[in-house]
Amino acid sequence: MAVLISLSLSDMLVTALVLGRMISPEYFSFLVPGIVTVGLFTAATDTGRRIWLALREGVVQYYMTLPIRTSGLVVAYIISGGLGGLVYSSALLIIASFAVHPQNIVNAIFLVPFMFVLATGLAGLAAFFASISRRGEIYWVYAQALQVSLITISTVFYSAKTIAQYLPGPIATIADYNPLSLAATALSESPSLVDSY
Amino acid sequence: MNRVLNLAAFNIRVLLSDPTWFFLSWALFALQLAVYGSLMSKLVGSNLPNYFFFYSIGLMIIVVFESAEDVGRHFVENAHEGELPYFLTLPISRSGFLVSQAMYGVANTLLKVAPPLLAVLFVSGNLTVPGALFALLALFLLGLGITGIMVSLSFIAFKAVDIYLAVLAGLSALLVRFSTVFYPLAVMPNYYSPISVLSPLTYGADLTRWFLGFDPKYLLNPVLAAVVVTAIAVSTLSLSARIVDKIIEGVKVA
């Protein structure tokens, strides 16, 4: 958790700050909710890594001996991923509130159920990839592809308006319906900022 | 020397037996460049002319960095799976073993970075033979330096592999964010620039850009960058040679 938080903090305090100097000072406020969303994504998809390790190291054999059904085990992993994502992104939001308008926190309290559902869904997706990765380190291929495609084709770093202006329609549509875009928009400070970049 | 080449060839054959990683690396490079690179260059606009080209070189530095990380992980993985003790029983010196690992790392890096580099240079109209060769040389030296750092850090994994992975993630974050991989030194706040000049990626990125003809006013002095990149490659490889020589005997990853 400490490593994950330090990664997101360095994104916020270094990358966002410098990009803000290159683009415009308001870009920092635009990017911070996106960084929190990426943090939620990273924490939730860590479930996949834990399942992959459990399968690889044989820990799962121990779990199978416990008085719990296999489906119960899967649900427990996914819910833990969802809760992990929620706790982690909440910690990031609290930290972010020192840098951007505190209204975000008020919004975030109302968004807790939505963030939990999103994190659980992402954890489920990562768990699916981990469970089908039978060959060597192929899980990391899926994980990397999922991470780069979901984050790049989203409105985390640029607005839907910018994507629609410069890239083909289907890419803009994918970005619009990407759950990370929805979360970043929901956490954003103000509707005017959402379309600024 | 033949034995070193044999061991390196064996490792490279294992690497080539699963081309998925290469295709994934090239595809993700293309996706990031086509979407993130093109949109961010529009947002940056005239604040940094030709940001698309600047970013594409930065992305190549990331590919080099990640493949050097792969070499470190591969080394630790060998210890974890019990292959390392086997390699140590082979009639090959410890330094020969390290050279074979470095050759594996170079092959991994060049295979991942050369096609994107040539494609970017061709598309942007900057493709010249000397430019491409010198840029590859700079990336190769940087890759060697980062490989040396990663192999030197592997002694941590001999104590606890979780701590090794955490150190790797933390170090990567610091080295990349505080470097000039995605933004030039000129736009960094004053309080970050002293940290930026401590990152080897800063020198590797600026040297590669200089070879490819990027506006020098946004870059570090190329002579300084070349000296630092070479010095880091030599010093970290010497350090990892000492570690391989002294610490590695009988290790088992925790």
C-alpha cells in the first residue's frame, strides 16, 4: 500500500505539477481526479496479481482445503479487491484535498458506493485474467495490456472533447464509456473543468 | 568465450521462444504514441515545440528501462526457480556469467526498442543512418547502466523478494518521474531540477534526443550526457560483477 500511495503521490506532486507548468495551471486540478482514479484501478487490479501468485505458489491448494466453496473463495478475493481499491482511493482523495478544492471530498462521500462497484468490477476483470493465465508469466501480458489500453483511451489525461476533436469517432466513444473516464469525471472539481482539456 | 556465448545464446533462445512480449510491447508503444502522444502534443502546443517527437523518445526510454528491469527480475527469478545454482555449477567464470546476462539484456532491449525507433524516425521524416545508430548506441548504454543497477539490487531479493519488488517499484517511480523522460528540465520547478540531474534517465533521454536532432536548447549538454551515461554503465556493471562474484554463491531467494 505504501508503494502504491508513493507512486500516485509522485504522479500528483511531480508529473501533474510539471504538466501543469507545460499546459496551464488549471490542468493540475483537471489531472488530480484522474490520478486518484488510476490509483483506484491499480489497487483493484492488484487482486489479479495476488490470485496469480496464489495459483503459482500453490497457496490456492491450502485455500481449497478450507471449509468454503470455490465460488465463495472467488467472491472473497473480488470483494477484497473492491474494498482495497476503495480504501486506497479514499486515502488518495484525502491527500488530494490539500491540493485541489475540498468540494471533491464532499462529492466523493456520495460516490463511495459507485467507487466500490467500479473497484470490484476491475478486481473481477483482473481475477478473470489471472485465472486464465496458465502459461508462465502471461498474466503480466494481460495486465499490462489492460492497464495501458484502459488508461490511455480514457479521459484521465485529456477531455472527451479533445479526443473527439483530434481522434476518430470510435476511439472517442470508447473513451466516453470507459469506466475510468466516468469515475474521473465524477470526481472532478467542476463541470467546466471536465471539458477544458 | 565460446561458453559465454553459448550461455547467452541459450538465454536469448528462451527469450525468443515467446514472442508475445515483443508484439505486446510494440502494440502498446503504438497505442500510447497514437492516442496519448498525439493528444498531449496538442495540449502542450507551442509551449514545447514538437512535443510528439519529444514524447516518442521518452517512451523509448521507458521501454529500455522496463527491459532492463526484466533482466533484473529474470536474474532473481533464476534464483527463485533454482536455475541460478545450476548456472553457477557450469564451467564458466562469474564474470562470464554476468556477461552472458548482459548480452541477454542487450538482445531483449534492442529487439523491443529498435523497431519502434525506426518506425518513429521513418514516420517523422527524421530517419538517417548515423542518427539511428547513435541513438541506438545511447539507448544501449543506458540499458546497460540500468541493468547494472537492477542486478546490483538483486541482493535485496536474496533476503526478501517482496522488499525487492517494492524497492524496484519505488525506485522506478522516482527515476522516471524526476527525469526528463516526459518533460524537459527547463519546465521543471527549481526545487525538482537538482533531483532530476541525479536520474540516469535524464542523461539517456537527452543524449538520444540530441542524436536525433531535437532542439538542443531544451536538452542537457550532450558531452556531459554521454560521459554520465557511459560512467553509469561502467560503474554499475562493475558493481554488479562484484556482487555476482562475492554474494551470489549459495543464495536462495526468500
